[in-house]
Amino acid sequence: MNYHYFARVNSSHPSVDEPSIVCRQWTDEEGRAHEEEYTQNLRWEACNTVHLVRSGKMDGEIHPVTEEAARRFEELQAARVRSYEPADGQYFYSLVVTSLHPVESPRALLRTWLSPQGYSMEQVWTPTAGWLKSIYMYELANDHLDGEALGIAEEEVERYKEIARQNYLGVTGGTEDR
């Protein structure tokens, strides 16, 4: 794949050496253009950041960077994510339950913690990608989602991961390749 890499810089991340995000673009065999950014989930995910910045719909500037600079950003992004991990290594686990998703088959499995900087952090477990950043607690607290979060013991986490995996397989017809 022939990628072209771009750094988005803005007032909070003004240096191309430490940008807010790095994107890559390429054209597939059918001539379709694609764009991804290296996210806080530590993977390349589809986006349209370059267009949004260049059209003025997102703040900042776009600068071309090398593949080596993109690889350095991957390491920088991983360090940023690690800096928000719990200092004491302790996570708190809960289930998001609703009238349609009881405890036996919850809507989501969450882990929350307090970062060394004092931020409340949250992730949801997914069968295909593991722990990903989420906002379920915000949605529950602000009545954007009907239901509640029920705390569970760490020892129960593996059981609920398996329930989530089985529910996912039921939806996808028995394959994890979706």
C-alpha cells in the first residue's frame, strides 16, 4: 500500500513532532480514496480529518509527514494512552443493564478508573477489539441512555466477556471475522 501521511497540529499540539493526530491516505485498486487516523485505541481507524481541517470544519493545520514520523506518532500515542492508565493499577468493573439487556445479557461491560491526572476514565469491552474508550457512564448520567451501571467483582469479568462474545457470535452468524 502506498500511504501518504499527514499530521494535524492545533493550539494544544502545535508541533509537527508531537501533533494531535496523524492520518494516512491511500487509493485502492478501484481508485477509491481512503483515510485513517491513528487513534487512542492504538489502531488505524477510518476518518476524514484532513478534509475537515482543510475545509475549516475542524481547527488546526495539516502538514505532510514521513512514514517514520507516523511510526514515531504511534509510539507517542501509546505513551499518551499509558499516561492515563490507573497509577495504582486498579480498575472498577460494571455492567450496563437496561430493560432489554438484563444482568444475564448486559448491554455493555465497562471498566472505569481515575487517571493520575484526576480524570474519570472509561472503556467498554468488545469481542473483536478488546477494551476501547467509551462514554456509557456519561450517557447514563445525562439520561441519553435508559438503564443503569451495576458494579461487579473483577472475578466476574471473564464470564461477562464470554457472554459478550457469545452474543456477538449470535448476531454475526457464528463468525468473529466481521
